Amino acid sequence: MLLLLFSLSGTYWPRLSTGNSDTYDVVEREEKEVPNFQQPGTHSEVHYVLLHQGRKIYATCDFTTVDKMDPNARCGFRPLHTYKCALSDDRIEKARLPLADLICKDADDHSVYLYVDKEEQ
């Protein structure tokens, strides 16, 4: 009944399942210098491998844009730790800003915005 109510009202219903569905384990972290988009030079990105419900998720946090989305945001995940994240709404017009695929919190309660590159079983 509750699901029917949400579907009829058009309210966003998160696609996360029950249980520990909002926890992501960091299994790898690598900082890389990558070329700037349409500008000379490079900038730093942090590439993560996360484990979530038996799937590997490859995601990126970009140092050049994270503070523009939220002045307190960071790319502060560390390997061998677990963090809470939520999927962004897949409807661009309804998505919370800033746009990111996963919106997470680090150990100091700072936002971490991740862009997913791929997912594997």
C-alpha cells in the first residue's frame, strides 16, 4: 500500500534495498593526475573501488569540482573502511544538486561526491 501511494504521488522512492544497503566498503584508493578538460595542465582525481552487496563499483572523486559542489566536501574515503552512501535520483530534473552518482559521508561527516565509472559482479 505504501509503495502504491509513493508511486501514485510521483515521489522519488530510493532504489536501495533493505538491510545494509547504504554501506559501501572501500577496497582500493588511488590518486591520479589526469589531463584537464579543454585546458592545459592536469589535476588530481581519486579513483576508488567500492564493494557493495557483492558487486565492485569503480568510482571517481574529482578534486577540481568537489569544493564547487559543497565547500565542505572532500575526497576523504580510506581503504579498509565502510561508509554510508545514497544513490542519486536518476531523473536529472528531480535530482538533488550537486549532481553525482553516489552521495556519501566520510568519517568526519563531510560529503563525498562520487561518479561511477562501472560496476562488476
